[in-house]
Amino acid sequence: MRKLKAIKLKDVKDFFKKLPKFLGERAFLVFLALLGLSMAFGGLIFYQYNTLIEQTESDPTEKQLKFKSKTYQRILEIWQEKENKFKETDLKVYPNLFVP
């Protein structure tokens, strides 16, 4: 029976010390690999969102929204009150404190 070789901490440290030099020497290939990886990841996300939109299209048989005219009228009254208060501020004349 074959035994697995134990990974030593020193080997892992040496690998990570050599990694930047290795990647720097092959910068163009690393760039192409990362570009391909990001394109694949972006395509996967786009595909997922595209299929989610197609699956969640709304049914016209769903419950219709009801317009509540009483609530709408109350909102219009509140807006009218606020507008009147705003217009009242234009009529008031404030004294200029900087002119003697």
C-alpha cells in the first residue's frame, strides 16, 4: 500500500515565496488566464440572471392592484396643506440685519 507524502510547512512557505517570481516571469500568460477566468465568471453570472428573469415573468392572471381613492384624496389634501404653508413663507418680509 502506498503512503501519501506529508506536506511540510517549509515546502508551502517556499512555494509561496517563489510564486510572485513565477507569475512575474509569465505575466502575459497569467493575464490571459485571469482574463479568461473573469470572462467565464461574468458569462455565468449573466446566464444566471438571464434565466432568472425568464423564469420570473409576471402572470397576467395575478391579483390586480386596487386604486384606493380615499387614500389618494387624503394625500392630495396633505400636499395642498404643505404647498399653502410653503407659499405663506414668501409673503413674510424679514428685516436685513446687516444694514444699519
